[in-house]
Amino acid sequence: MHRLSRLLLVTSILLNGFLIFKFINHHYINLDDVQYVETRLDVYVQTQNCGRNFNKIQKVFPQAIAMADEPCTEKEHVFKSYIEPIDKNQKLLKYSYKYLETLKICQSGNKMLCMIVEDDILFLHKNETTWNNIVLNTMSLFSNDETFWDCSKRNLWLPTASNGAKTLCRIFSNDLLPAFTDCLAKYLESLPDTEDKGINVLLDRCQDDLKITQKRFLLVNHSGQKSLLGS
């Protein structure tokens, strides 16, 4: 009798797992990846002068806008520097302001999602698979997006605590950006100069403050080229 109960339990678990898989997979049939990406996603590339892998990124995302430090392409926003960096700490601060400005520009757009990538990323897939991964991982199955994504780490779609380790590839939900950009600006203005104002730290802090869920999926890796911030 005990053996039969265990068999029924295992059968029930497998059946429920199969039904859940079929239910979720049903939403993934015949997706129009190109339309999804073009309609829902703004893409901004953090760059100095459209160098490094910028041209490769534009081939994957023709709509990508360069967030540049100097004029370098037809589709760009030239960042107005708040400070002229002298040492690494000032470079970190300048980059944080640049990132905040990018988020504010995205916030004023009409797309649901905003992707910000650095120009030293290396895509892990062909274009179609890259678009498909974005769709599968950011699709709203039951409601609007109320989460952010780190697209440089694998985590099987599950919500996680925020992780400010990298800013290589991030996707932000536009609905959450007004409060989020206010939080970032507050910290940049109020924190003492002795405290870390690197954007990775501030992203992490504001996500925690606002209780924004973060998910992760692996889309890019670092190419190994020298950082924008120098050393």
C-alpha cells in the first residue's frame, strides 16, 4: 500500500510538471520575435566614440542609439559631461551620470522595455536566437512587466535578489523608471564623496529600496576589451 502511494505521488508530480510545461510552452509557439523586439524594446549603447564592438551591436539591433561622449554616428545622443574626469573615482561618477541620463531618455520614450548595453559586449548567439531569448525571458504572460533583468548571467528565469556586479547588459521596465531614476539621482546628489557612487552599486541599492524584482538570463559576455572607465 505504501509503495502504491509513492507511485501515485510520483505520477502526480510528473503529470503536474508536464501540464505546467505544456501551459508555459503554449505561449511560445510561432512568436514573431522581430516584431516583439522592434515594438517593445529601445536599445542604448554606452560608448565613447562608437568604437570597440559598436558596429556589431548595431547589426543585431539596428535601432540601437549610441550614448556617446563625442559625435560618431547618425543615430546618437551625445552625452553632456557633468565633470571632466581626472582620476578613476571621477570617471566612475561621470559614468553614473551618463547611465542616469540614458535611463531618463528611455523613460521619455514609448517602448515598454529599455536595454542598456556597453560597447564591449560579445553576443553569445546568432541574431534570431538573441531576439528569441529576449522574447522568452521578458514576455509578459499574465500582467505588465514589473521587473528588471540582468542579461549577462544565467539564472533560469527565476526572480532573484538584485546583483550590482555588472552593467554589461541590463533591461529595464519603463513603468518603473520614474521612481527608479529619482532614487538614483537622490543618491548621486546626497551621498558623500567618500562613498562609492559607481552605477552598479546604485542600481543595486535602488532596486532594493523600491523592492524591484530582478531576473537574469544569459545573452552576452564581456569581450575582454579594456573598460570605458580605465584603471
